[in-house]
Amino acid sequence: MPMPTELSCAVSGILCVVVFAAMQLCHDFLKSSEMGTVLGGVLGSVLFLLILTFINNLENVVLEKGFASSLFPEVFIALSLTVFACSLVHRVCATTSIIFSLVVLFYLNKISLKKFGITPGHLYINSQTSKSKRKN
């Protein structure tokens, strides 16, 4: 059973704070070795997913139901907040978090296409072609 949007927004917001706090508490461990910096990037990608979920759920609660995330501004804001949080740990954590976050974004888009079957860009393209067909 899916979680209500308001509850999902609150849970993802709280988990964002928890993951950020865990990254700051483990700051010395994460920057001490190469594997630690990669682990910091993985934690950053988890933070990216949680921030993106929080932003999208907040827009659905405040603006309207069915509001879809797009590349700009939602994904851009989430990615820049993630890179900032990871750069507080280590520069390599920020770089690896970008890579892992883009992988997470790719699979998130793939899951969304499987569930909903269409992207917002396709909606725009289809609405334009359908209008031009009606005029003829």
C-alpha cells in the first residue's frame, strides 16, 4: 500500500536530515580512504534520491496533485544540494555522488516510464502533434 503524499514528504525530509547528519558524523572515516570516499558518494546518491522525493512531494502537496519533476529546477536543485553536502566531506565524494546520482536518476526515470508509460516531454510532443492533426 503506498504512503500518502504528505507522510512521504515528511519521511523523506527527515531521512534527508538523518543521512546528512550521518555523513557529517562519519566525516573522518569517509575521507580516510578511497573506499570511504566512494561510500560517501553512494550516501550522496541516497541523499539525492531523498531530496528529489521531498521536493516532488512538497510540490504535490502545495501546488497540485500529479505535478511531475523535471530536469530544471527540481533535479538541478536536488543535485546541487547533494554536491554541496558531499563536498563538505571530500571533493571526491562530491564527484562520485554526481556519477551515482545520475545512475539513480536514470533508473528512476526507467521505473517511472514502466509505471506511467509516458514522460512529461512526450506529453508536450504528443499534444503538439495532435493539435496539428486536428487543424488539417
